[in-house]
Amino acid sequence: MNGYLATGGKDCVGNAAQGNLSVAEFRQLVADGAVDTVIIAVCDMQGRLMGKRVRADHYVAHCLEHGVHFCVYLLGTDMEMNTPDGYQLMNWETGYGDWLARPDYATLRLIPWLQKSALVLADAADETSGNLVEIAPRSILRRQLARAEALGLHLKMASELEFYLLNDTYESARGKGFQNLDRHGWYNEDYHLLQGTKAEPLYRTIRNAMTEAGVPIEGSKGEAAPGQHEMNIRFAGALEAADRHALFKHGAKEMALQAGKAITFMAKPDQTWTGSSSHIHISAWDAAGDRNLFHDSGAAPYDMSRTMRHFLGGLMASARELSLFWASTINAYKRYAVASWAPVNIVWGRDNRTCGFRVVGHGDSLRIENRFPGADANPYLAYAAVIAGGLYGIEHEIEAPDECRGNGYVARGAARIPRSLYEAIGVLSKGRIARAAFGDSVVDHYLNMARVEQEAYDAAVTTWERERYLERS
């Protein structure tokens, strides 16, 4: 093991500052030899960090101001890194040239679990014009934040991420054909302290190392299945919160790998397992970020302001159309099941976990929790969709429907989230909300991504099919 795990949690760059860095601090760390590697990363369509590792001295001399190049195909591949047809911006006819990974130094930070390493997240930009690449996930979120800012709204968001810890490594899981995976634990560990203690050395490492890396973790707990755990990331401005979400998933996998285990954020790893969620919390504040505009003391219901009711109304009105942006995989839709802790109906309730939208908190903590995204969601796309839906409600003054009281799984007359990626593709392709919010090129790009995924699934022959039909058909 190396990095954070090898030092038992000690900062592996000595006495250097931890977490987010200024450029001046970074330069000094490089000059002192405390940082010798710079990771520059962009987020791809699937929510993964892609990029390069650069020697720190070379980065300071040649990349600090400009960034680095990356092939445009990284924003036009499938999960297997194939280059499918149908993308207007990247194809064999255009030659698969370069875009620029332009560093956002507000994200520059040390990575405690990797030796002498710093990381900076980058925006995808066209080098000639300097403009952001419209279809890049971080660009899509930035555009929605600009729309919110124009309305005088500062959005604060946070993610709760669930995952499974496996005693298998990724390589051993592959060697087993991804069958009979060995979860770390053999009984439901929801809030169960003793069960959680079995993996506490790793969970403690993740909590502390993430916090040191500027991804503050509030806490962790067992979840509703063997080997399932949850960590809550501290809220922040929406872009920073999405960055934290992406870094958490990447870093947690790296630390599990160093410990000889594996973490999966797959939404539904097995039909008999509880799905893994990515609950997204959001509140809207004034431009200075001082006053929660969702809260109006004495307003009915639950002190919810007109702004909050309209935001919630827009979320609910747009949920079916925008679902593809927070559930982009075939597997994501298998998580939606009755009485599974994953919602199915587009209803809201006060502190009601059977509803797709849960209103929680009091006073300045009053907020909306979107329970539809799974742990496999791309945070930039999911956040952008939540914001786009809420802004749609504000702009069109859409009142939230009546609260669902009782079991949201059996709510009468409620719209249902799409049951499959195929259905989500159909809803988005016919809709207007996403095109108005994101633009035609973005919607067409991600529709193509989803169709590529659907076609790959439709062509696959699964273990389930062989077990069912090999002898008896």
C-alpha cells in the first residue's frame, strides 16, 4: 500500500497544507519537493474522472497557465471506451482532435492517499475560441448555475452516497464473471455499529482522507443491506458540491483498491440486493448566500416559501423528462422498486422516505431531497437536471401538488418515474423542458449516449437468459 493508507493517515507531504491549495501554495510545495505529481482531470459523460498525471515541475513550467490537451473522444465514448456513431462533435470524419482541459484552480487540492500528489479539476474548452465545450458535464452544470444567478439565486447542494464494500477486488470479481460477489458483511447493517466496525479501518481512512482533501465528510453509517454503507458530504455551492461528489467516488475506489477490496457505486448490483442511492439535497439562497429563500416563517405548508413551492413544483413536473440525466444507465432503472427504499412515484412528503421528493430541515436548513438518483449518477448532469427542473417551476410559477401523506409507493393518481432507460429516452426525445434548459446539441448528444447504451444491452445475451431458456426453450 502507499499514500494515505501506508502512513496510517499521516499527511504524506509532511507539514504541507492540506485540502484546497492556492496556486502560490502549490508552487511552493513543488519547489520544496513535497509534490511531484499533478493529476489534471475532466469528468466524462459517465461521471468518471479522466485525465493525465504530469510531473509537477513540468506542470509548473508548461501547463499552469494553459492546461493540457485531451482527445475529444473522451466526451463521446460508451462505458467500454468505444467510439460509437451518432455524435456530431466527435467522429471519424472530424478526425478526433483535441480539446483543452482548462484547470479550475478553485479545485486545486492535495490528495492525501496518493504520495506527493495534487489534483485539479478542469473544464473542457475549445482552445481556439476559449469557450467551454457545451456538451461537457461540468459545462452543463455551469450553464444552469448562470441561469439561477440571473434570477438572483445562489444554490447550495449536497450528496449522500451509498455503496457496497466487496471483499473481492475488481480483478477477482472479473475472474468470477462478476458472479457470487463477496460482500463485506453477511447481515443488514443499517445503523448497526458492530457490523460497521468490521470495515471501520477503511471507512475511517476514507472519512479522514476525504476531509483532508477538501471533501468534508459529515459522517457515515451502515445501510440497509450486508456490506452497504453511506457517507454524507458537507453541503456547498452547487459546483463545488458536484466536484466533491465526483472526487469522493473516484477517491473511495482508490482507497478500497489500496486496501485490497473494491467499492461499487452501481445502482443495483444484484436483483436481491438493496439499491444504492445518491440522494441530492438542494436549497436556494439570496445572491450573497446569507438567507435561505426556501424558508418563509409561518407560510403553509411547513414554512415553505413561494419560491420553494414553485421549485418543487417544477422538479415534479419535469422529473420524467429529465430522468435520463440522473439515471443514465440500464441498471439505474432496476433500482426503482416498490418498498425498496428507492422511490417510484413522483410525489413529495414531509420527512417521508417513501416519496421521490422529501422535504426536510427547519429554518435555514429547510431543503428538498431528491431521492431518485442512484449512486451511479453523473453528479454534474444530475445536479444540472435538478436545477433545470426547479428553475422551470420558478419561471412558470408551478405550484407543487398536495403532499402525499402515508405510503408514497401506493399513491393514487401519481406519475411514475420511467421504468427503463428505453422509456426515459422516449420521454426526453418528445419533451421541451430539457431542450429549453440545455439546448438542442446537449439533449441530442445525451440521447445518443443513451441509445448507444440501450442498443448494447439489447444485443447482449445474459446469464438470466441462459438459465431460463437454454434447456427449456
